[in-house]
Amino acid sequence: MANGFTSFLQRSKLIHDATHLPGTPLFRADNVTVRYGDTVALDAVSFELNTGEQVAVVGPNGAGKSTLFRLMVGEIRPNSGTVTLYGSTPTDHLCVAYVPQRKAIDWRFPVTVTDVVMMGRVRKIGLFRHPGRRDRDLVRDSLERVNIAPLADKQIGELSGGQQQRVFIARALAQEAELLLLDEPLTGLDMPSQERFFNLLDAVSDSGVTTIIATHDLNLAARQFDQVMLLNTHLVAIGAPEQVLSAENLAAAYGGHLHTVGDVIIADTCCEE
Ligand code: ADP
């Protein structure tokens, strides 16, 4: 299993932040196909995202949601087609923060909350330099913004799921990210923690950060987001939830594995915890 901290450090190269080309969308995918060996994970996907949008990416297990995020963060490249972030290849941008699924992170890793948030500064500081005053101030402000400053010296593994989620959002804030990608951020959170999470996401979004989450929860996507992207290897639809989550589109994405009870949509095929 990948270790989230290690892979983050492995990706932390000393590179210059790419320029944002004027007039270009935040993200653009043009006829993108991604394969892992014989498996097609994304097939001829095209769409554009603009700054300030709050988007939920939904679809059954194996639909390509994580693959899409890995493309956006520059971790993988398409086999064909092109992806651009503000007009250039995503790899060179420091403005994207990615919070992987909880199961991809080794929570036993011996680091404090402050260490994790400071990792958001690593690429800007340079791996082998010491954090300066501005870095430490940004880390402290970020911890305060997500209400976990009193936990700054705790080991990350000692925190609850909701608190750990906040730590990673603080890391994105310390990084001064403009695009925040969260993969299944609600897994394992109880209802009050989910509510706190959405309040925080709204505040982050109001401060100008574009937030995108992957979720298998269609009802939550419909309730909380003004844009939904429905994936099933190909892009089924993108737009307002009431248009995207139509019976026809849902049948195209989930086949017969979906039922509705009143306004609630229930998918048989979800949900790997
Ligand atoms: P989702 O996040 O929607 O569950 P993924 O992007 O994880 O979908 O996976 C899309 C498809 O690609 C699935 O069939 C999955 O098994 C496959 N896949 C994902 N990652 C890998 C990998 N590293 N190696 C081989 N196949 C992979």
C-alpha cells in the first residue's frame, strides 16, 4: 500500500512554480485516455473547470475518479489527449493540493500535526532548507483557520478522522493552493464531522480556492455541490446536479445497480470503505 507521506515527499522536487497563462481555464482535459496495462481507466474524456467552482466527481467504483485526480495533480500523464492546468502541464504547478483516500495514508507514521502542515511548504522552501518565519506563520494561520491549533504538537495518528481531514486541509492552505482535490474525504466521518467538513470547505471555497471532491455518495453530491461530474470511464455528464443526475445518465453510469426511494438515490455498487 502506498504511504501518503512518503509519496508526498517523493513528489516534492525543487522545481519552479509554473506560470498561469492569462485567459486559460483552471483545468482542461482534451480527449484524454488513461490506461493501466490493458485496463482503460479513462476513455476520451474532455471537460473544462474554471476558478471558484465546487465540483463533486461521482461514479461507481473503478469509474476513474482517482485516476482523474492523479492526472490533475500531475502524478500521471495521459496515454493520449492533453491535460493543462492554467495552460501548461500540471506537473510544474505548486498550486494544486491533493488529499488522497484515508486508506492510502499510513496514519502510524510518526509525525506531528505541525509537521504535516509544514509539508505543504516543502516544495516552496526547498527540501533541504529550513522553514523561515513566513513559513511558520503560514502554518500557524492555517492551523487556526481549520480550528486545530491546540492539536499542533499531537501525533497525526492520535487524531479523529474529522481532525485528520482538517490537518490535510490546513496543509493545502499552508501550501497556498488554488485547487484542492479531496478523494472520498467523508469516508468514516460521522454526521456532525461531515457537517463541520462542509462548513470548512465552504469557507475555503469563499477564500477563492477551487474545491473538488470524489465521492460515491450521489445524494450528498446533489445536496452540497453546484456542479457534478458523472464518470464511468468515459464522462457521462457534467453540470448542475439536477441535470447530471437524471435517470438516463444514472442508468448509463450504474446500469441496473441503482434504486430511488423518494428523492434518495441508492447505488448497490458502492462503497469500498
Ligand atoms: P475510482 O477512483 O473511480 O474507483 P480508479 O481511478 O481508482 O477508479 O480506477 C479506474 C480503473 O483503473 C479501475 O479498473 C482500477 O482497477 C484501475 N486501476 C487504478 N489504478 C491502477 C493501477 N495502479 N494499476 C492497475 N490498474 C489500476
